Amino acid sequence: MKNFNGKILFLDRSDINTDEIIPARYLTELTKAALKPYCLEDLNLNGFDPKKDIAGKNVIVTRANFGCGSSREHAPWVLEYNDINLVIAENFARIFRQNMFNCGMMAISLPAKEIDDIFATFAGTEATCETDLENHKFTISNGKVTKTYNFEVSPFDEALVRANGWVDYADSKY
């Protein structure tokens, strides 16, 4: 199972699309690992510098409709190769969300009110996330404030996560 704990990258914008997650000009790369340096390269977000801001982060917290746009597995792959296995948002594009779980990663939706609270409390700080998959809870802390948020994940998606993705899940079941 992948790691779902670590420092948080806050992306305070809705509708971050797959072309911003991994620009289409890099989709001809021959390996997943070759995508790594291009993660979020075209994301236009005031104050965000992908060359400086991604390193050392393991979790993304963002707004609504993350992963919209073209359907491609490359978007979760580039996150995975940058050690980002968890994205928390209000909601996700359907195909992007399922591609995350198929790769053994998590795309977890929280109500807008809770996303607002996370941004208001933790954005701009060195916040970390601890994931308790067994009890479906995130604990976010910045050393001064600690809050816990409950999340839902379907039994099938949780099984994909525990199996490290669809291929390993299928190998164990079929």
C-alpha cells in the first residue's frame, strides 16, 4: 500500500485540469518516471512555482473539479512519481478519480465547508496530513492547530488502495 501521509501542497483553485497536471506535450514520454519533472508545469496559480513547491509534498488539498479535461492515466502517474498519492478536494472528474484508485492512490472528496475550513486553518503553513484508512479519517496539523476530518471511500475503492491498484487487485482475485 502506498503512503498517504506527509506535507500538504495547497492549490487554491477549482477546475485544475489534466493538461495542467501533466501537459499534453509530454505524453509521448516512454516511461512514467520520465513525466516526473513536468508535474503541474502549466498550472497558472498566483505564487505557485512547481519547481520549488512540489518537492517534499505528499498530499494535495485543492478545490472542486480536480482532474477535469482530457481523460488520461498520465495525470495520476505524474503525481505518483512525485510521491503525491492523496488528493483531497470537493470533488473530482469521474475518470480522473477512478484512475487514481486504479493506481492504488486516493482521490477523496470532502464537503466544500470542510475544504474551506482546511484552507482557512492550514494554507500558508507547514501543514501535514496523517491518514487513518482503517477509520476513514485525516488528521491535519501545523504544529499549532490539529483537526480531524472524516472521509468516505467505497469498499471497492478501498480494496484497490489496499491492493496497490487494479492490476494487483485483479491478480489476487482472478
